[in-house]
Amino acid sequence: MTLPEGIYRPDEVASFKRIFDAYYDGIRNFIYFKTGDIDLAEDLVQDVFLKVWDMRAKIEESTVKSLLFIMANNLLKNHFKHKKVVFNFVNNTEKEETGEPADYVYEEQEFEKKLQVVLAEIPEKQRTVFLMNRIDNLSYKEIAERLDLSVKAVEKRMHQALLIIKEKIKYKI
Amino acid sequence: MGEFDDILKNNPDFGDDRELKKFLSDMEKLKVPAKKSKEDAWSELTAGIEQRKTPEFPTIRLKPVFYAAAASVLILISSWFIYNYLKNTTVSVPFGETANIILPDQSKVTLNSGSSIEYRKWGFANDRSVNLQGEAFFDVTKGSRFTVLTNNKSIEVLGTLFNVFSRGNMFRVQCISGAIKVDIPGEKEIVLEKNKGLKFDADTNEPEIVSVDTATAVSWINGEFYFESVPVSDVLKEIERQFDVTIQTKNIGDRVYTGYFRNDSLESALQNVCLPMSLHYEINGKTVKIW
């Protein structure tokens, strides 16, 4: 399960594991936010970390963050599929054993429908920043660091995303 | 998210939009539909790494073969300049001297007496490979893989400072800083970190990992030679190299010596080694007798 000592340098493996623990979710989700394809996201995140391992002699742990996202973007460019972007987020809350009241279920379905339509309308750049903030709960500063943007740029994209959402939810499907 | 709420509150575009607020709060409970747990992902990743048999580096060769191709080109091109540039560069250090070399990639090598190093200048930056006979201390710059080939073993450099000793059947490597990978045919590769060394004696055929006292390990660069439980005959061989003398011995037995000598005076070096071992010595020009 772990890379055996004597063949792999222990300090390198430890450093690599730290980077993995810190950014695995973030990278996978980032790819998911861009594509809506969880299988692709889980595949590409592996490729990103394999690349990091291969290049470990040239990489510093303290500055690896934005490099990871750049690599993810580059890998995505090679995998570009003209597929319609569809999201299937799962609900975090515990479902009660007993069946939910009918109107709760209806409301949920309505929300899911709305979500699909809305998210599909938000351009990729704004959508990615928006989801990183809302789903991953990252601060603007953190998003800025990961994507190598200014905080102002992040704020602008959030603002744009919200404007679109506000418009789109006005018109009930 | 304080800053997010600010956008909603302070911005006239959104301030009182209850629908927007509801939508956003409904999003609170969503998460990405991951199929793999983080632990499983890590297992898959490490399995993928281990499967890469020899990653960025090709298998290490014991005897370099690229010289043959270069040699046939030499015959066709008679220009001395190109000949000089393509052939291997060899630096040999006779007995009684040490030498400092700077390789084309700015790596530094200090050669001990009676040692030689061979490498190809052309394309060195892309394939940093040197052939060593004897003993040398390496200070390697960052860059592509750096390989030290000896008649005994091969070393791949992951770090920067290390000392290699390869004479006859004896092989020793000490890692002073960084890490190095030693390739032993028939066995797995061994990674040595700072302050660790590897000893290999063809008699025992077992590699032994030892701790290294870095202060004494490379003191030979400063002309000081430390020994701990080393066969006297090996110590005397080093004296031969350092002073360019021939030592004839009679009945000295096969005891081990612990101590040191400096290479600035043959007389004191012989005293340091012989007296503790109750041995006599006699200097006759370039020959020394010990009994």
C-alpha cells in the first residue's frame, strides 16, 4: 500500500502523501466542476499526481499548489469531449428511514432540475469558481491561489455567476 | 463564507433576492458524487507508481557502450577539433596527488590519488554519466539524472554530495547530502540517504548499509585519512597511493587498524600506522619496508 523504503526515499514519499492529502479532493472536484464527468475526474486526478511524482525532483512542496491546477487544466485540454455538461451532485444530508413527505421529494426534484439548467448556463470559468466556493467551501483567497488569479478576478467571476443564477431561477421551468 | 455573504448583502444586484438566497442555501448540502474513496485513490496511485519498473531512468549499465558509436564516427571525420570534442574525456590522477575537476554541467569532482574518471563532453547535460576507477567525491548540480559507473556497482544520484570508493573488489559509497541510489545486479536498488553508506566486499558478497561519520568520510580531501577497523594492508595501500611509494611487507599478519594519518609527511604517516601495530618501518627512497 505504501511505497517501500529502500527503493523510494522516505522523505519524498512523505512529502508526496502530504500533497496528495491536501489536494486530491480539490483537483478531482475541479475537473468535475469543469466537465460534470466524475469518471474522467477520478482518472485525470490520478494522472496529475503521477506526473507530480515523475517530476518530484523539480517540484517544491511549498509551491506545488497552483502547479497542480495548471497540470489538471493541461490534461483536460487533451481530453476535451464535446459533451454536454451535466452535474449529478449528491445530497449530503441523511435521509430519514421513513419515506419523506411527498412535497419534500417534489421540491428536491424541482431544485435538481433548476440546478442543472442554471449550472449549464454559467460559462465554465465562472461556474468553476462558483462551485469551488459553494461546494468545496474555499475562500476567494484560496481559489485565487489555486487558479493563479487575483482575488478581484475571483470576485468578479462569482458576481457574474450569481447574476446568471438570479436571472435563470426567475423563470420557473 | 463571510465574503460571499458580503456580495449578497452589499450588492444592490442581489441584496434582497430571497429566491437567490433560497437557491444558494439549497446548494449547501450538495457534494461531488465521488465513486472512489481517498484511501482507494491513494492505493491505486502507489500501485501505479510501483508498476513503473524503471521510471525516468533506463537500466544502469555496468560497462558503458556508447563509446563504440562515437569511435566509428571519429575515423570518418578527421578534424581534430571534432575528434577532441566527441571522444571521452579522461582525467587520471597519479599517486601522490589529488585533482579537482569541473564537469560540463558544473558538477565538481575531487579525485583521490590513483584514480581516474571518464566521461563524454558532448551531450553531457542530457546524459550525465561518468566512469570512475578509484575514489572520488562528487558535488552534483541539479539537473537530469547523474550516473556513476564503476567496475563494481553503479550509482544513480538523487542528491548532491557523495563519496565513491571502488578499487579492486572493494566498493564503498557514502552519502553526505541528499540521496543516492545504488544498483546491485541481482538485487533490488538501494536508496541511501544523508549520513548513510554502503559497503560491499566481493568476498562476502553482501552489501552492508552503515552509518557514516561525514566529517571523517571525506577528510581525505583535506589530506586526512581515517580508518576504523580496516585491515592494515588496505591502510598501507592508501599510503602507497598518497605518497607514491611501494611498500614491501613481511609477516605483518592480517590485523585491523583504527587511526589516521595525514598525507603531508610519509615519516609521520608511517609512524601513526606502524607504532600502534608494533611494526617497524624503513624508508629507502621510493620503497618502504615494513615488518
